[in-house]
Amino acid sequence: MSKMSINFIGCGRLGKTIASLFKRSGIAEVATVCNSSFESSCRAVHFIGQGSAVKCFKELSPAHIFFITSRDDQLSEICNQLVDEQALKPGMIVVHCSGSLSSDILAKAQTIGCYTASIHPIKSFADPATSINNFSGTYCAIEGDEQAKSIIRELFRQIGGIPFDINKENKHLYHAAGAMANNYLVTLHYHAVQCYKSAGVDENVANEVVSMLMNDALLNINKYSHAGALTGPIQRGDINTVKTHINALENNPAIKALYLRLGLSTLPLTDHANETKKKLEEILCEPSSNML
């Protein structure tokens, strides 16, 4: 593949990460960067170490690819403005990195002969300086025009990504899965730490313990299976212990509700006899009537 020129629109944490990786790999060259403010564009260019900062879309250089790495709610407006201001030309590739939106949001670019795609790296980009060094091995969901996908797929392979295809119709469901795996793991970690703290455990110790338990569980899932990795009272069918947990959470209805819902969702992973499973379902669905 010959070296591609790329413009970045809305070059924040994700944009700075992939732009820097393109520059480092030598497979692509950052041409221009346009953010919501010229100062922000300058900071992005300084971080990337390549390209020029511009103040508006009319100052963007011609490029093979336009990456729009802005917020989801800005994608359509930015694409439409790029078309209206004639920054885009037929044959150019326009890409966004949203996890929940498909390439259909770039429809106006298609009307003038551009190719469109979306590619979503499944990774948290809290700090670009760190993300650059641990991007390799990141799975990236891609969909869109075949002409765009083939080029974007190869670019991401060159920087260590692992692209895989997804149907655009399933983007919302795909993104919900990522939210459960990443965002809600943080939520679960937080509430587990709060339980430990309520039990008198030091917060630093609680954080370490919860992280250790979660890491062990993830390692076991990868080594065995979900059912094989499951431990604890529900896996053992220990009804009395589950009851004591529910009683202990009586003064914290939010965490109690979470415990009950997760307990019910855990039951299908067990191989209990019907009688045991039914008893567990009863106390997890109607705890007040079964705690007496």
C-alpha cells in the first residue's frame, strides 16, 4: 500500500492516538488537523509530531482519507459541512470511529462519490500517550463500503489492530455489549468496594481485593469457560449463604437490587437440579418472603 494522506477532524484522545500510530508506522501521513478551536488543533499537531493545524474546513489540505473522530452527535453535521464547503471530492474516503453509529451517518459524502466506513477500536482511550504504547492487539469493528474497508482495514493492521467485520444493522447491539463489558465492570467494581468498606475493610485494601478477584475471574473465563470459571454460593447451590448476603444488604437497596438481578442472571450458568434452581430463583425474586 502506498502512503496515504489523512486529515483529522475532531482530533481528541482517540484521534491523537491513531494519528500518532499512523505517523510512527510510516504507512500514512497526517496532512491537516481541524478541531473546535485552533489552539486545540495546534496541541493535537504538536502531540502527533506531524501535520498542520487549520482554523476551518476550507483550509484543510486535499487528502486520501478524512477521519472524523469527534463526538457522535457531531458526526452528521461535520460530514454535511465538509460536503457543503467542498472539502471532500469524489473518490475520497470518509471514516468515523463511533461504536454505536454506522457509516450511514456519512450518507451525504456518498452522494458526491466518496467512500465511507466506520471503524471502532474496542479500547478505552483515557490517555493518548499510554494508548499509543498498548494499542497493539486491539480488536477493531469495521463496516462500510468495500472500497473504504479494504484500505482502512490494512491501515489498522499496520498499527497493530485486529479488524473484524460487523453488520451496520447491529452496531447498537454491538456497542451495548461493549458498555456492559467495560463501563459496567467499573460500576460493579465500585459497588463491591462499597460493600467491603461497609464491612469495615480499608478502602485501599478493598480496591486491591476487588481488582484481584475480577482479574482471577477473567483469567479463568479465558482458560475454561463462563460456567467453568463460576465460583461462589450460587454456583454451589448454597441457599443459606445467599440468604445471608441478601439480609446483609437490607440497608442498601440499590446494591441489594443489583445483587439480586446479577444472581438471577447467574443461574443459567449453573447445572443445579430443578429443585435447587427453583429455590434460588424464589429467594432472588422475592427475598422478603423467604428471609423469615
